[in-house]
Amino acid sequence: MPIKQMSLAQIKDFIKPPAPRGIEEVVLHHTWSPTIAQYRGQATWEGIRNYHVNENGWSDIGYHFGVGGESRERLLWKLRPVTKSGAHVLNRNQHTIGVGMIGNFDVEDPTLSVHAAAGLVRLLVDRFKLAAHNIRFHREFENKSCPGIRVSLAAFRELVMGTPQGDVADPWPTIPALAVVLGGKVVDCSPKLVNGRLAVLLAPLAIACGIGNELMGVTMAGWWHTNGYGFVAEAQDWFGYFGWIIDGRVWRTEDLGDGMVVRRLYPQRKEWMTL
């Protein structure tokens, strides 16, 4: 099916036919890359389709609809038939519709795209008789910020349902410049960087981990001691035990069965709490 720019009225007609697979949710994404500055209209969507098909091995572009552009008149795109499952949320594609917004909304202003996406999602909610809780963000199912830390799930749902109570373009999360996070909570262990390495008060961190001062039975040879401080000799080895917030990013690792993958988390709002 050709990728095509559409108005809301055209999309409303496009989604009228029955969708036999049963639509239960709409999931919002951002591309992260390309960014708004890199957007080139249909050529960008064709490039994403090419990547999804030839690099990922999918049958088509992963999203059903796209939002991209710098004017309200040319933002909405038909990408994939809603009658067919997409490829946008792992193990959750059979009964969902994927909406992808061009941009990196960890850093770029999402206001224009989010308002356009809200109009589109409202059509989908009405057509498939969905409720506010059926509007989902990709970050609810994956350890990532998608559709961006500057977009609030609660505010977006309110915008779609016609009861806006806040700005969908959130300010930056208020988090320490440097912190240790365990189970979604900041551990008060006075972290600091020493020659580019993370040093912490060992005792409170060990207590927070529930494992005592020996800290997981690791020999103290890998730690530097001054006034109760210590640092990990090889930080990568510790990502699986506790996360770090550095410059506004939370890091952890996840064992996907084929090795450890480092992912970013943003646990300052409930929908970001994944630990």
C-alpha cells in the first residue's frame, strides 16, 4: 500500500471498513531518529519503510500512521493498512494500532506533533470504541523513553479525550545531576565522580540492596576506600544490579537471552517506573 499524506477527514473514511483482527489499543511512538530537523516529507517515511523491510525483515513499515512535518496542514500520513498487524511493540501487535511521530522528543519540542497525533488518535478511539486507558505509550512495554520524556501520558490522554488539564510538552524531569537509582528510587549514598568513575558511600548502598556491607560478596579489591567511599572498577558489571542517573539519564541492563543490553530509563513519572 502506498504511503500517502492524508487529512483527518480522509483518514476517517480510510478506517471505516471493518478491522477483523480486533483493535484494542493505540500505541504512540516517536522515531528518535530521524529528528524533526532531518525530516524530508514522504522521502523520510519511505526511508523508514526501507529500513523496516530490508534491515529488520518486516513485511512493511511498522507503524500504521505517521505524524511528521512543521505545519498543521501536512502532518498526517497513512503508512500501513489497519486491517493488518503492525510491527511496533514486541509481542503486542495483533490488536494494536501504531502511530509514529517524527522527532526526538527527549529533546525536541513535541507540541505541534502531539496535538496532531491527538486528533488522529481521537478518530481511532471513536472508530474502535476505545477508552482513555486504551491509549498507550511505547515506554509502557519497553525499557525506553518512547515517545519521549517531554510527552506526558496522562496529559496526552486528556488531550485526546477532550479534557486537557496540563501541557503535553512536559518540562525536563527534575532529577539530580548524579544519582544512584534502585527499584525506581534514589538511594541516598552521596555519589560523586572520581576521575570519571562513580564513587558512592558503600554502606547505605549495600543496605539499600539488602545484601550487607560486603556488597554481593564481591572482594573489596575492586573498590577504592576513603571515608567510606568506594567505586566500581568496571561499571558495566554493575548495571544489572542498580541504575545510574547521570546528566538526566537512568541506565540499567537487561538480559535478553543473547547478552546484556544497556537501556535508558526515566523513572520520575509512574509510567516510566519499570524496575
